[in-house]
Amino acid sequence: MTSPAPPSLDQVFTALADPTRRAILSMLLEDDMAVTDVAEPFAMSLAAVSKHLGILAVAGLISQEKRGRVKWCKLEPDALREASVWMQAFGQYDGVNLDAFERFLAQELADPALDGSDVHSTS
Amino acid sequence: MTSPAPPSLDQVFTALADPTRRAILSMLLEDDMAVTDVAEPFAMSLAAVSKHLGILAVAGLISQEKRGRVKWCKLEPDALREASVWMQAFGQYDGVNLDAFERFLAQELADPALDGSDVHSTS
DNA sequence: AGCATATTCAACCATATAGTTGACCTTTTA
DNA sequence: TAAAAGGTCAACTATATGGTTGAATATGCT
């Protein structure tokens, strides 16, 4: 078998263009999941979700490892970095909202438990 | 005429998924260009390039202004901000809570002035 | 062994996308 | 005023995409 081609920007951006696939990535952000569990919240067939996962895998955004009869899906954030870097070339994001973003992250990472509904409250 | 809907992540990522459109963005990074000049290096019809530019415009990635018979195309890097920040959440911070992040993003995009940062500072 | 579970495969359908060509409208120029 | 230049529109074609269903393939359980 040939070694897999590195994911292209085409594949990464195409994968990200679908809201179902972005939702899947969000789910995998929290934890690794089996295909069936990924599919559960969606109003579409298991086969359809399986296809979406295949597209995400080809794009390098997730990896899939089969243990027993269960195929585990894992977020692979590295693939996003290439695309992110590409985008940075266009953004003069200097002052925009990265300051606010970093403050958000600081709070988020400091105390993920209290982010229920008042993300920006300081209380 | 209705005010244009703000570009969605769908539209931005879909626009970025095509190599021709990414090449166009690269060209516009250097300078504003007329439609005919944008089309010149591509081995496709002017109409096809015109369509690509329309897709980029709907995604908010470029703006188009008609002066005389010439329509000038200008890069609008701000539209990349939302998508880029969305990606950063995956690329760098494993533990980030996406629900909170989405709320942050919604507020940020709705009213950047409210977040207390010096949004337009020239670093 | 036999059945249930987890996942994919294959065939199919509807719609979207990227491209073409030729006609058309508007603006500039001779 | 007539012709050329800059773009878009409309109709069409081919292919890609996202979804379905039913059958097939493994693996695990009793």
C-alpha cells in the first residue's frame, strides 16, 4: 500500500465547509468517540455519518483506529494548523479580536467549570 | 433590497475550498484588481472567473466596487477572522469549551466594541 | 453455533458546483 | 454614432456531493 498523501488545503477546507462535519469536530473536541456514538445526535443515517467521518479522516482532521468491532475517532488538530497558517497570511489580524480571544481562552483554561452562561462576567 | 446576511462559516470555508479562488485571493493580496485582470492568468472563461469572484464576495472575502465600466475587486481579510478564530480553538487548545467559545464568537461578531478590548488599536 | 452489534459497501437519487458558449447591457473611445 | 471593452446573464453539460436503503463483513456475546 502507498503511504497516504498529505492532506491538501482543498481537502481541509472542503471538510470544514459542511456544518455536520464541523459539529462532529466539536464533539470530538471533548472526547474520542465511536462511529455509532458520533452519529447518535444527527438526524441522518449511520452510513451518512460514516461518510462524513471518512472525509474528515482523508483531510487529516481526525484519525480512526479500530479496536475490536469499534472504530474510535480522534480529533487531529494538527491538520487545522496548515489551513490556519494559510489564512493568517491574509489576515492583518493585528488588533482585531485576538486580545479578547486570548482573554477568553485564559478564563476558559483557568476555570472551564464556570463557563455555563456568563462567559464575560467577571463575578 | 435587504441588507446582506453576514457571511457564514459555510460560505467562507466553501469559498476557500477551491484552489482557483484561493489563487485569486493571493493575487488580491498584492493589489486591487479589475475582473478582467483577475481572469487573465487562468485557463478558463471570464464568466467562470466572474462566478468565482461572486462566491468570494458573498462569503465576504472580497468586496467589489464598480467605477465606470471596470469592477474593482478588493481583498476583505476580516471575513477570514471568524473562520480563523474558529480553527484556532481546535488547533491550539484541546480543553477549550466550544459552547462557551461559540457564545464568545457570536457576541464578538455582533458587537466587537462591547468586549472591552482595544479593537482597533494599531498594535 | 447462532444472534446481536458496529461499521462499511454498493447502488441509487436529487441537488449543487464548475465549467462552457453566446447574447446582452453599460461605459468608454474613435 | 458606431464600435470596442468590461462584465454579467441564461441556458446548458458534466461531475461532485450529501443523502437514502439494503446487503455484506467483522467482531463480540451467550
